[in-house]
Amino acid sequence: MDSISLKVPVTIKAKLTEKLKNKILGDLEDGIKRAELEIQQINIQEKRMLQENDSPEPTPEDINRLGAIRQHFAEERGKRMQYREEATQRKEELEKMALGAEIQQGTLEHQVEVHVGDDMREIMNVEILVEDDKIIAIRS
């Protein structure tokens, strides 16, 4: 056998333009606001659930149930807070980036026919550079 068909990764990079920067910043700001709203909703739901399950003379089962409720809401709140912190950090990093910088946007796969003697490094290191949704370069 002298050749075989393989699926290899292709890195997609975007050249940072004002348009792309504004879009990403807007998406991050929307995500941060959404996370903050969800945190507020979680706090309200937790308070309501704790009030509904509160009794004047709690049994051990009641205490366990209240602990489980608190733990559940703490986990959900923690997820939103972590997302908010990560998005805020990404936003700050993006604001510092210069226009024209290349940022990785993802990975796709493409099929390639390889032959005996081909340079595997060249086949595996393929990138597509995009500027404002237009492919401007294919690199290997």
C-alpha cells in the first residue's frame, strides 16, 4: 500500500479586526450579564426553597434536606461565578490585544491522501487564517 486517506486537524485562526473584537467583547459582556442575572435568580430560588422547607422543630431529615438544598444552590452559584470570572479575564485580555493579532477560533478536520515519503509534519500542521469571515491564507 503506497497511500492512505486520513482525517487531520486544521486550526482556524482569525485576524483580530475592530469588527471581530467588538463582536467578541459584546458576546463576553452578554455572558457576564447573563451569569449575574442567573446568580440573582439562584439566590432568590434558594431563599424560597429554604423558607418552604423550614420547620419550627426540624428533624434530622429536615436538617439533611436543608443542607442538600444549600449545597445544590452553592454549586450552581459557583458555576456561574466561575464562568463570570473566566469571561471577565478573557475580556480584559482581549481589550489589551492589538488589532491584527491572530487568535485561535477552533479546529476542524479535513481528509487528506498521504503517500509514502510525504512529510507528516507538513500534513499535520495546517492552518486557515480568516479576516472578517473571509479566508485570507492557508498555511502548512
